[in-house]
Amino acid sequence: MASIFQILGVLLSLAASGYTLSCTHCSSSSDSCTGPNVTCPYGFVCGAIYIEGRVTGTIIFQSYQMACMTQDKCDITGSGTIPQNAKIKMGTSCCATDGCTPPPPSMPQDSSVSNGVACTSCISMDSAYCYSSDKIQCTGDEDRCFLQATKASGQTPKYTAVRGCATKSVCDLGSRSFSSEGVKPDNYVICGSRDGLTTHGAPGQ
Ligand SMILES: *[C@@H]1O[C@H](CO)[C@@H](O)[C@H](O)[C@H]1NC(C)=O
């Protein structure tokens, strides 16, 4: 007869090996993508993240990725406002069966109600930092000032930087969303609740 310890041992080893999902891994500059199925780490689900940028209502870029995601990254929405009336919106969604396609992520609503936070608003196409005396009044849930620095792929690193208002969710998701451990992100987001961002450095350093 199996002892309670043997049974516990079996249960523990089941929990440790766990059940892992396999999920599609892909990215595209549209609102969907296809790619291979990969086996996720234990506890991950299949996730999708959709990001779109609009200038006065017209879509200027789209990005869609599917990957293994931790559950706390599911069903998040967020937005940011940057110079020239450009708006960035993002949403995530998840599903939890092998090779499933998450439902289209929902996008946050626009708000024009000022929340009292004002952020420096600038763009630099050749550095990981930017400064301007221009400030924008943040609206709705966008109550953080953010700096996003992006490192373009290529032989010589090339950086772009943008600053404006963002929601806490954009700050939290930041560069960590899909970067694996040990992989240097090509993109990072730093945020403050006031417009006092002085920290800077180059992504991937
Ligand atoms: C991924 O897995 C799903 C479900 O098992 C399957 O329908 C699909 O064909 C797979 N995709 C690829 C690219 O193998």
C-alpha cells in the first residue's frame, strides 16, 4: 500500500513538472500574425499584444505579437500621448488551450479630461534621450510621464526617444513584456508620476 508520503511525492512531482501549454510565437506590423507553436514555461498562457499609433485618428503604425505570457499580463489596456497629437494605444488578451488564438485585445477609450499632470513632450530620432521645453497636459488615465527609448537593429546602434504622457499599465508592461531573461531589450520605458525624468542611458546596455 502506498504511503501518504509516496502519494504526496507523486502529487508534488506532478505539480513541479506541471502542465505546459504550447502557444503561437509571431509578430507582425498588422493586427494579426501566424507562426510556429512553441512550448511555454510552466504557468504561462498564450497571449496577444496589439499596439497601434494614430495621428489625429489615422493609423500610422500597428504591431501585433503572440507569445507565451504570464497571466498578470492578460487583459491589460493602456495608452500614451506624444508630440504632434500622436496617440499610442495597446491591449492584451489571452487564451489557455494548446495553439489557441487569443481574442482581439480591446482598446482603451479616448479621454479629453485633463488630470492635472503635465509632461515634457519631445521626439529624438538619433538619441536615447530627448528634451524640450514643450509640455503637454495629460488626460484621462494617462497620469505618468514616460520616456521610451528604442534601439534600432543594425550594425551601428541607432536610438530614438520619445516622451509624453502614459497610463500606469504602459509603464508596468514597458520593455519587460516579451523580453526573455538574459536577452537585452531593444526597447525600454521609464516612467515617473511627475515630470522629473532625468535618468537616461542606452537600451541594451
Ligand atoms: C499550433 O497548434 C494548433 C492546435 O494544436 C494547431 O491547430 C496549429 O496547426 C499549430 N500551428 C502550427 C504552425 O503548427
